[in-house]
Amino acid sequence: MRYILAVLLVVVTSWMAYDNVLSDEAPIQKLAEDAACKVQKCTEKHGMIRMARNPIGQSFDYAWKDKTVTLWCHREFYVVGTRTCTVE
């Protein structure tokens, strides 16, 4: 039983590292920008100034002339589920 639990933990951790760190971030970036645009007008000039990726999720900072929005994006249940981005 201990062996099965150890193997399951390695598999889940490997999946989270692949999914959040090594996979393509373009769809997640788009989701983060859409969430940031709900806070600030996207018609104004803005851009991403920081992105951090780790096995649990991803963090983005978008800056406008007068405001910076920080977002945290992760899967609904961290391992599986739809991705969500929330303003920190």
C-alpha cells in the first residue's frame, strides 16, 4: 500500500509540473488577460510585466498606466478541472 501511494504521489506531482511548468502557456495567458480586462479597460494600452510558473499554478501581472493587476491561475482542483484566474 505504501508503494502504491508513493507511485501515485510521483505521478500526480509529475503531471502538475508538466501541466503548469512545461506546457504551452498561450491559452493560460489569454485566460489571464481576459480576467484582467474585467478589472481594467483593455482598450487602454497595457502589457504583461511578470509571469511566474510553478507546479501548483501560474501568476501574471498586467500593468496599465495607473494600475497593476495581479492574477493567480490554476486548475479547479489543482490536478484536474477547468482553469480559473482570480485577481489577487
